[in-house]
Amino acid sequence: MDQRAKDLIKQGDHLFEKRTSLLQLWQEIADNFYPERADFTVVRNIGHEFADNLMTSYPIMARRDLGNSFAAMLRRDDWFSLRAEEESREDNSAKKWLEWASGVQRRAMYDRKSRFVRATKEGDHDFGTFGQCAISVELNRDADGLLYRCWHLRDVAWAEDAEGEVGEVHRKWKPSLRNLASIFGEKKMSAGAKEKLAKSPHSEINVRHVVIPAEHYEAPAGQRWNTPFVSIYLDVDNCHIIEEVGVYNKMYVIPRWQTVSGSQYAYSPATVAALPDARLIQAMTRVLLEAGEKATNPPMLAVQEAIRSDISIYAGGITWVDSDYDERLGEVLRPITQDKNGIPLGMEMQADTRNMIAEAFYLNKLTLPRGTGDMTATEVSQRVQEYIRQALPIFQPMEYEYNGGLCEATFDILMRAGAFGSPEDIPQSLRGQDVQFKFQSPLQDAVEREKGDRFLEAGQFLAQAAQMDPNALANFNASIALRDALDGIGVPARWISTEDQYGQRVAQMQQQQQMQQAAEQAATAAEIGEQAGKAGQALAAAEEQMQ
């Protein structure tokens, strides 16, 4: 047995055991909001009926709507674009290259074989329900495309580094022996796994994937790690290292929604707030169902000695009564009187609980506030600011932790794989710059479009100021303001002239204006000369007549 493999397995066991109690919470949350994922502490067989313990599906639908809204609002159309760290150094050639690189990355991410949509779909619902998800980003086996996969949180544990970032990741994996051999080859498998492969190739084996900083993992004798991280695949059953290679990134993107000091695991503010209401609405629905059944099919009060058959309370049923019974002693069979006034109150309480669950899942904050009638630019800006304040807790972690992590990991992989061509093709102004991602979302659209609103509002102010003082226009740089406004509303860089082209066109326009003015002056002078000549001829003719 390899001692390094034993040490890694021991470290992973410690991380998994430390968060055992957290699995209980995740199981309870999944039972109420995400029954498809409710297998943290129980084993679900194929064909198991989901949500058989629930009375109403409203909490599940609230989680579904929130999870679906992430992709609909944050990954629609061209939802990301590349930007240099110092935007002041972005000339037009740099912007064009960044737009081209954004298109290359977008096509690679949305290739059918990459499974990006599938992985993020699963990750969105994990993120909305449990406050985090685990998605791996890597090249596929043929190294001709990307591969995204979302892993069950039950099988992933991680530790933070000294700066609070996810630094070490351990993932449990149970592939079949045949798949393990096809991925790594039989030569890298342990002797026990090889022996079992020959007898039962479809048997599963316990494997663990570990990504750890290179400084925390000892290299084999005579080697050293030249990469920031190391990827290790372990055969846990036989305590054997299958593969260990250096990697330049963590391979796993683990976005976290709301963190709490002292824990590397996050929480979902939606399910934390809605869990009591979810339990309450299940109990309320059960009580209302029972009350409704009793109202339509009330319990009966019967005299035992006088009933000769079973009580038939179904439609068309007949109950046989002893003819000797004296009705003056009371009816043989009569419904129990019930007070049904509580049912409407229960319905109102149920509706209020649904509103609370919808508010906990931010379903009332995912759309822009609707305007009423004609609104001024100031009123529109105030409504946009209100929307930003309400939507910021949802979009900010998703953009920077989730989408930003995926895009940065993808860009790093594609850059090292040569997907963006030769480094010599990168414009000079971008070399040595750190590339950042700018995301398109309703929040970013609202923030960026404020530049256009401010440009129009500034135009109104300048028009009023020019009436009082024409020299006031000198306080405004219309060219720079227009460029910022066009960039804010998302106008492509190829639509906008570069600064050099702008200077050349301004010079040409000024030259044309000067030539036109010179021509107009020459025409005016010729006209004056012609008129002077005609005046001289008329004067000479008048003198001749006088003589």
C-alpha cells in the first residue's frame, strides 16, 4: 500500500466525517424542496416515487422557478464578454480581439459534447436549494473540446485555504471497472482491480479524486511539481494511486451563495427562510384536506342496536334499519353537526403561507418594477435603482462566484490549449493584462443603461444652459460621453470608430468645411467683382448720355 495514498484517503475521510451533520440538513431541505435530490442520507432505488410524503407541491414549484430563472436571466443571448483589467488601455483593436475571443469561448462552451447546459442546469438547482454546487471543468478524453459535469454535493467535500478560497477538493466516485480501465488503462489499475475486472467488469469500485495545492502534496522521489495544483485519482478499496498529474487550475468550480464565518460550506437564504413555511403549508394542506373530506362526506352517528347492515354513505347506498326501533328515541342514522367556518380561514392562511414562500425564493423580485403612465427620466432611474437594490442579493453571488468562476476556468483551459491562436496575435495593448469577464444580466443591463439615460439627461441640461449662456457647452465633452453611452447600451466595438479614425474623420470634415468656406468666399468675391464691373459699365453709359 502506498503511504501517500493512505494519507490522502485519511484526509478525505476527515473532511467527509466533519460535515456528516450537514447532510441531515440537506436531506431535510431536499425532502421539502428538491425530492429528486433527496438521497443524502438514504438510498433511492430506480423507480422510487418522489415526493410521496408531501401534501402540496408549491414549495417544489417555488424552488423550480428560482432555479430556472438563473439561466433565463443570467445566461441568455451573449451573456458574457471579455474585458481587460485596465479598461483605459483598451483601444479599438483590443476590443475587437476581445469580442472575437468571447465568441470562440462561447462556441466552445455551448458545443453539444461539452454538456455545459446540462451541468449548469443541475448546478443552478443545487445552488438555489443548498447554496452551493460543484461543477468540474476540464478537457474531454480526446482533448478536442471541453467537458462540464455537475457532481452530487453528497460526494464532494472541500477545505478552504488561508485566504478563505476553496483550495482542496475531495470527490467520491464509483465507476464500473470497465469504465475505469477505458479511462486510465489497465496498467495503472491495482492488482486487485485487474483481477476483479476479468471476472465482473460491471462491478463498481470506490475511487476518490483529489485536487490539492502542489505545496501540500509530496511529489514522488526525483520529481517536483511545476504546477499550482495536483490531480490525484485513488483506488480506495486497494489504497492505490491510479494517476497523479500536475494541473494549472482546481478543475472544480464551487460557487457559494451565503457563507457563514467558521464554515467552508454555504447556505441558501431562500430555503433557510422558507423551510418553516414549507413544513407549515404541508401540515395546513393535510388539515384542510381532512376538513374538506369531512364537509363533503361527514362522519355519521348511528344507533348500534338498530342498524342491521353496514353504513353505506356512498352515492345510492342503502343502510338497513331495524323496523322495531322507536324513532322517538332519536334518528337511527344522522350526520354529526360540524362547524365549517374554519375552512375559509384555513384557505386564507394557506394563501398567506404561499406568499411567504414566494417571497423567500425572491420570485417577486425577479422582474423590473412596472411603470404607470408617462414617467420622467428621474422616475425611471429611481425605479431602476429600486430593482437593483432588490435583485443584488440574487445576481451578485451568481455573477462573480458562479458565472465568473466557470468563465475564468474555461478561459484558462482554452488559452493553454491554443484555442485563441498564437500569443503573437494578441494586440500589444492587451499583453501582460489580466482578462476579466463582464456579464450581461438584467442587473448589469440596468446599471449600464443608466449611462444612456444620463447622457440624454445631460443633453437636456445642456440645452437649457445654452439658452442662458452659449459658452456653457464648452463644459461638456460630447465625444467621450457618447462613447461611454454607446458602450453602456451594448453597441459592438466594430460599429464605433477608433480614436485614430475619429481624429482622421474630424480632420477631413474640418478640411472639407474650410474648402467649402474658401469656395463660398471665392464665389462671393467673384459675384462682387461682377457686380462692380456692371456698375462701372452703367456709370460710363450714364456719363456718355450726360455729355
